[in-house]
Amino acid sequence: MSQTKTVIYLFDPLCGWCYGASPALASLAGLAGLALDLLPTGLFSGAGARPMDEGFAAYAWANDQRIQAMTGQPFSGLYRTRILADRRRPFDSGPATQALTAVSVTAPEREFQALAAIQAARYVDGRDVTAAQTLSDILAGLGLAAAAALVAGREGGQDGALTAATAARVERGRQLMAEHRANGVPTLLFDDGSHRRKLDSDILFSKPGRLAALLRAL
């Protein structure tokens, strides 16, 4: 009996390059004998969060245009005017990371779908995914009622278990980054059941089929 292979995806939900990598990750759906394990690294949460000031917004938009040119992933005018121009909320991936953890503990097989929906809500629809209500609405719209309820409860400070689960996932993600000397996200690790190694992240930004073809051959 063949052993299941696992791709570990180290990411941050507010990382533009991770959004750019989404088509390549989506191409893995349905590959026989392959599991996808999403692990947030907390890169832009906690001490990594920062104000959305004018300088950072300009830097982000310039970077986003590079990502769009390379991957075809859209960064809309709504995102630029509603998100990058909003000085009231910080650049903080903590709430989105919590929301994805809520999915991971209630419907783990749908976490990538939830990540893609959160990314599209931000970068295409210009919705504020630093707000728990927005995140709860996104999850509810996907039919993820249990996860949506957890996120809504977290907004009122009612779910310490969700906070603890999020912290544990982020810690594991950071440990793997350190172990494999990863410099940033997105990072891909491949585990064949006996050995784990880091893959070249550049493959995430080429034609999506290249990643699937590589993994079939490993």
C-alpha cells in the first residue's frame, strides 16, 4: 500500500506572494495520495503587525503589481482605495489566522478554500479581513457555520481554546521555518513519510501545472 505524501504550506493570510501562489496550490486538489497541510507562521501578526501608513501602503501596492504581472492574480482598485488607503486599521494577519484555525478544527479539509476566499475578499472585493465580523461572514458564506461561530465568539473574547490552537499552529510553523532555514513565506515542504525537505518556492509562481507535475514525480 502506497504511503500518503504531504505538502506542508507555510504562509501568512495577508502575504501578497502567498495570494499569488494560490493557483499553484489549487492545482494540487484531487492529486491521489497527496495531502496538503496549511500552517500559518504569524509573520504579520503580533509583533509582526504594523500600521498601514502611507509609506507602507505605497510599498505594498508596488509589490502587488509585481505579483499580479507574474501570476495573473488580481489586485483591484477597491483593494487599493478601501484597504491600502485606510489608516484606521493596522496591517495585522492575526484575525485571519484565527479564522483559518477555526476552520482547521471544524472542517480541516476546507481550510484552503477558506484561505482563498479570505484572500479574494481582501485583494479583489476590498473587504476588511482584519475585522472578525467580516471573517465570520466569509466563513458563513462558505457554509462553514461552526467556524463562523467560533470567530464571532472570538470577537467577544469568549474562546480561549481558539487562541491557544492558533498559537500552537503558528509555533509549529515557525519551528519548521527555522528547521529548514526558510527566509519567508510562502514556503513549501515535501514529506514523503520518511524524509522532509524544502522545495524551491519559485515553482509557485510559474504555470500552476508545474507544481502538480513535480509532486507526481516525487
